[in-house]
Amino acid sequence: MSVLVYTESENGKFKKNALEVASYAAEVAKLLGTNAVSISINATENETLGTYGISKVLNVSNDKLSTFNAKGYANTIVQAAKAENAQVIITSSSTDAKYLAPLVSASLKAGYAPNVVAAPESTSPFTVKRTAFSNKGFALTQINTEIKVVGVSNNSFGIIENATTATVESFDPSLEDNDFSTKSTKVDKVIGKATIADADIVVSGGRGLKGPENWGMIEKLADVLGAATACSKPVSDLGWRPHGEHVGQTGKPVASNLYIAIGISGAIQHLAGVSASKTKVVINTDPEAPFFKAADYGIVGDAFEVVPQLIEKLKEF
Ligand code: FAD
């Protein structure tokens, strides 16, 4: 028996969420009295996973898997799970992971709990805490199938360093043409900027910023903080910012350590996607803006005055 974790990488390097799910897998393995094994695809730093409690890494080197492909990746994970007799399979809650985890779960007839935020409350019955009602509450969910699939929310469990060493073995899944029925041929990504999913800090702007020409100060603030930039839905609908930055119920979920909302009213659909962030700071001229009720810190003020002062102050650190 083992715990298998899919550790995501990009250009060979493990993503931050890979280190978090590796740490989570090590904890589950400890609770079950077994080992945590990782499956990585075209990653180059596999032995480093030992630091996070992984005892063995199955590394797949396959050019056909150089871009994400849900079926091909899911089939690879399923074969690794069978080879390792995995009782629990762990993924992140990234967009890719949320795409492939249901395929893994269907293939193995395993129950799947996404958006899990803490180590299992109990292993018998296997019970996990997950977010519910668009992050407005939590639910305790039992997975009663023999094999379980768990999707861990980003920035929920944290990264824990253990002093173990990982052995690395190559793993060669048998993949057929049918596993590549869809294929991404080109993936455009802004290089060098933190992504919303992985960022510790997200600086987000809303319609209160009046127009795209005023985004310079949002980007400057994000640069000073090493943050990703995001926006409310109307901002991307108006074409002020790319759709990839739209966060909320119908956009990307944000689970950062710090979320700074500037000129955003805090509509329920926006809050639904950002409320998993640990600390929320709101800058808004209207003291009655609903976002203040959900905020940890608030500044009632004009973004055009507050943000430049904030940037100057932060530059001093
Ligand atoms: P507004 O509501 O126009 O708020 C602008 C805010 O800026 C105001 O609070 C104002 O006081 C403040 N302001 C103005 N000037 C300044 C200034 N100089 N300095 C500081 N503050 C200032 N929205 C999302 O964001 N994400 C979603 O995923 C999403 N999904 C939706 C799904 C559905 C089905 C529906 C119906 C709506 C959805 N919406 C979503 C839209 C949502 O209901 C709100 O309309 C939207 O979030 C409002 O965006 P906003 O806060 O940027 O703009």
C-alpha cells in the first residue's frame, strides 16, 4: 500500500503547489503508516522531493507529455497508482489537476474530494475537510471507496520540510493514440510574473480604477510585493485587462496569503472566488462597500492617492 501524489512541474521545475501536495502526501502516509510516492512528468529535480517527505519518485520522461493533456496525464497517474498499489492519490487544486483528477477517480472507481484544506480528520472512515458553498463554509467529507482521490487547495496545508531522501525511478506508462485525442499545440504565458494560482500575494483592481490607463500603479505595487495581478469580472469584460486575470466565482479562484482589492466593491460573486485568501486588504472610497465586511484590513480612501503612497512606503523595506 502507498500514497501517490502527482507533483506538477513547469519547464522541469516543480511548481509551488507540488511542494505543498508532497508535504500533504507525507502527512497522509504517516497517518496510514505507509510511504509517500510521487509521480512526476518531465521534471528534472526529482530527488529534491525527499525534502518534503517523499520516499520514492516515479519520473516519466516522455516528449508526448511535454504539454498538459488531461487524458494522457490521467492515464499515466492511473498506471502509477496501480504499480504502487496506491490507496490514496493526491493532486493539487490547479486547473490542470481539477481536469485530470475526475478522470483518475472514474478510472479507478475511487471517490474524489476536491478543495481539501487540511490533513485528514480521520483515516477510518477517511474524512477530509473541504471548502463548500463557494468558500463560504467547510464540509467534512467521508470518502468510502477503497481508493481515494484528494485534491488539496493551494496555500491551505503549507509546505513542510522533512529530512528524508527520495529515490528516483524512471516510469514508462503505456500510452495509446486515444490518450492524445486532444493536444495543446501552443501555450502563451507571461514569463517572469507570479501566476494567480501560485502567488503568495495578489494585487487586484476593479472598476474603481476608471480605465486601463491607470493600471500602471497596480503593476508597480505588484512588482514591489512580488505579487500577481488580478481584476474583477467587469474589468476583463471591458477589455481593460486580459481574461486570465479575472478572479471570482466565474473566474480564477484565489487562495493567496494576501489579497489586496483596490476599487472593487466586493460583490458576492467576486468574494466567492477570493474568500479562501488568508488576509484580505481593501482600498475603497466608499466606507459602505460590502468588501469591508469580508476584509481583515481596510483603507477608506481614493486609490489614486493611497496606492502611490503605499508603493513609496513599501520601497523602504
Ligand atoms: P463596481 O461594483 O463598479 O465597484 C467599483 C468600486 O470601486 C466601488 O465600490 C467604488 O466605491 C470603488 N471606487 C470608485 N472609485 C474609487 C477610487 N478612486 N478609489 C478606490 N475605490 C474606488 N464579478 C467578479 O469580480 N468575479 C466573478 O467571477 C463574477 N462572476 C459573476 C457571475 C454572475 C452570474 C454575475 C451575475 C455577476 C458576476 N460578477 C463577477 C459581477 C459582480 O456581480 C460585480 O458586478 C463585479 O464584481 C463588480 O466589479 P467591481 O467591484 O470592479 O465594480
